[in-house]
Amino acid sequence: MTWPRCLAAAAALVLVVVAAWRAEGQGRPGRPPGQRPPPARGDTLHKSDSITVKDTIGKANFVEPDSVMRRLLSTPGYTITRYQGEGITFDAITRGIQLTNKAVVQRGDSQVVKSDTITYSGQGSRVQVCSTPTGRNVFAAPGQAPVVSSRCGTYDITNKRAAVSNASTSVPQSGETLFITGDRIVVVAGSDSVHNANDATYYLRDGTITACDDSIPDYYFKASEIKRTGSFVVARPAILYIGDVPVMWLPFLFQDIRGGRHSGILSPNFGVADIVRNSPTYRRSLEGLGYYWAISDFLDTEAWLDWRSSAGDIQPGDIGGFTRYNGEFRYRWLERYVTGSFAASRTLEGDQRNTSITWGHQEQFTRNSSLTMNLNYASNDRVQRLTTVNPYSVLSTIRSTASYNQKVGPMSFTLGGTRTQYPGRTQVEQTFPTVNMTTSPLSIGSWLVWTPAMTYSSHQLTGIDQPSSLSLLPHDSATAAGKDSIFTDTLRRNAYDSNLDIQTPLQIFGYNLGNSFTITSHRNAFPEAELVTGVNTGVSEQRVYSTT
């Protein structure tokens, strides 16, 4: 897991804290339309508590209110705060309140605090929450993972400052859960208008972040200080641990942690060796430097740059430096059943150029007609192969497919094609068009059933790079010993195939009559040598035909 994702998890932690402590109990921060809230995790109190692990986060099982309590709860114009505990002590002189043993406080509908002891002195503005040595405090809000603390926590009502010690939480993310711990968390609100997490400043000291759910995580990030202001997180310094061994140190981290889709700068990928070279032949590289633009709920686009240094001598097997410009445009119009993306890149490697285009498109015209395309093209597959660092991409083919499906009455019609390029080779295979028509059984009469079908395909093979005797032409080449004759493949060869298959099976009075007609053609569009024997003379001679 990269450090930007870990910083995003740390920001999610402070979102939970402010949701539990904010003064007026406003609704949780907005969520993109249609997105479900993350699943709630049960609290860590004992099963004998009045708040069981099956309760939803943000709710407490208070005792059924009597008529007086119901009237107070329905009084308009007030923010309701409810208290519950096995022991409640009220000091009439200081107006202090202390809840002990399974204490629960709920403010409004969005803040729940559970602990062994909750104390409000009545003098000043400080509230203290403490647990027994074997217990823990739980701070929760709907739709957010709980913050659990095994030590005391305080909240200053006047200064709107919350402090929690030895805290931990889990934050559900896409595909994984991040577990976060911190020696101390402080939340400071600068004004009375604290409506969401962006209205406060958060500080996390000696925090750790990991996605490993083992009791002893395999890896984690640790930062001495983390500060979140508005939509950003800044941490210093940060250390990556594998087990308990520190393996990387960074002076600071900076990350935009706003939720949902939003425009912003893309985080580039680079390593320590790209800053301080560990070898005179190492070439610095930078990937993914660009910008993402969320145009609307249905459209977005991004552009980024990949770069590799061209300084120094080119070693054998090294391609030198290159620059690649990338762009991608995505669209998703659910009302029209249209979704897809269009991407293009331009690679400059010395005097070589390569333009790559990718277009994926799916559209449902009607219930009986649809179009699916996945088109890929590279103008220079050699450059495409040499500038790719992913070994799977180096060995994979550049393949395009397209298919249109239409159903008319009992007949189904499919029109499509495929195209394949091989990186580093001139050979291109293409099958276009492919036509397939099928029907359900047609009852012409009670005694006659007809089920016709037709299939046609045309296959083209261009730029064949397998050598042949006629395509190897000699030419002189100067060497140290003189001139030598070498053979090079200078002939461009193509081949074409087509196949037509017609099925007209009939069922007559219960008897099946299978009828099929097949026409196949093959043409080699390049010179070939054939041995021909004369009919009258019986003498064999070799002849060359331009096309077979």
C-alpha cells in the first residue's frame, strides 16, 4: 500500500472523531449519490452491556421513556442529550454529573459516547471520560467506524477542543479496511459553526496506519506528527515498517484526502534512486505526473506525463530515455445505457515515435440491439514494447474486438471483427467482417420445420514475418575482411482467407434432413515457387507465381 492511501486513512480517523464530538450534532459529511455507507462494526463493550454488539453505530438502547420523559423529548427548539448508566450521581451545588458502569451519553442523533465513567464537574467546561484498566471508551457516529480508547479522554465545551489518548479505529475502504492507532488525538474547532470535518483542525501524534488485520501487522506506516486542515493531510516524518524493521524514511507527506470524485493533482510515482542515483548508468524516471478533472457526475478526464532520462551513454539492451504524454476521457450515461472511455498516448524515444489509441464503448440501443467495442492500436509496436515496464504488457498482444448484436423476430444477427498486433513484429492478423445469423425453429407447416443459419468470416494476415526462400534477397555488406553477401527479408507478404457456411436443416414428417453448404477460399498474395510437370513431356520445372 502506498503512503497516499495511508494518509487518506489517517484523515478518515479524524473525520470519525469530529463527528462524535462536534457541539451541535449536525448530519455527517455528504456522500456521493447512490453510494452506500460503509458497514458498521460492532462496539467492543462486553456482551452483558445494555449496548450490544448488534446495535447500529450511533444508537443506544435506552430504557423505554415514561410519559414525562416523552414530553421532554418532544419539546421543540432543543438539542436533546440523553444519559444512562448503572450509577448516576448529581451534585446539586456544583451541578456536576457522573455516570458509572456502562455509561452512555447520546447527543442528538449523531453522537454516542460509551465508557465506564463519564464525568462533568459542573464547574468550568471540561468533560472527562475514563475507563477501567480492562475497559475501553467508544466514540461513535452513524456511518463512521468507532474510535476506541483504553485511556481517558477530555472535551472542552468552551474551546471546542477534544483530546483522546491511546486511540484506535478501523476505516472501511474500497477492497480493504485500514486500521489506525495513535498515542493522542486532538480536535480543535475554531468557531461555533462546526458542521462537518472540514470545519476543524486535527492533530495526531505517534500514529500508525496499516491494512493488515493481524494482531501483529506485517507492515505499517508510522508518523510522529499528522495534521489535517480542511481537505489536506500533512505528516512529518514518516517511516515504513516491515514487521518491526524500519525500511524507509520520508521527511514529510502531503495528501489531498477529500472524499468522492473531485479534481486534483495526480500523485507521481518515483523512487529513492530517482532522487539520488545508486549507479552511474541508472536513468531517473517519473510516472503519473498530471491532473484529474471531474467534469460532472457522468464525465471525467485526466492527463499525465511519463518520463525517463536520456542522459549518459546507452548500454547494450537499454533503450535510453523517452517521454510519454497520456490522456484519458471517461463517460458513463446510465440513462442512455452508454458507458466507455477513450485514451491516447504519444511516446517520443529518440527519433522514433509511437501513437497508441484505446477506445472501449458499450451501448444498449434497445432491448434487442447492442454494441460493444474494445479497440486498441499502436503505430510503432517496437517502441510500445521497449518503453513498457510491465512484463505482461511486453509479451501481450495488442488486440481489438467489436461486436454488434441485433434481434429481429425469431432471427438473431451478429456483426463483428477482431484485429491483433504483435509487439516488435510486423505481422498483423485481422478477422473482419464476421457475420452470424441464426433463427429459432420455423414451423412452415405441421409437417415441416426449418432452422436456417448462416456464418461468414474473412481473415487477413498482413506483414507476415516468417522467412521464405523467395523473400530472402542477397546484397553486399562491407566487413573488415572485404565484402560479404548477406540475405535480408525485403518482401512484404499477405494472405487472405474467407469462409461461408450455410445451414438449412429440415424436419419433414418427423425425419431430420441436414443440409449444409460450405465455400472456402485461400489466397497468398506473395510470390511462391511451384514445381510443375509437363503433361506431354513429363519434364518438371520450377515456376514462380505472383499469387497463389
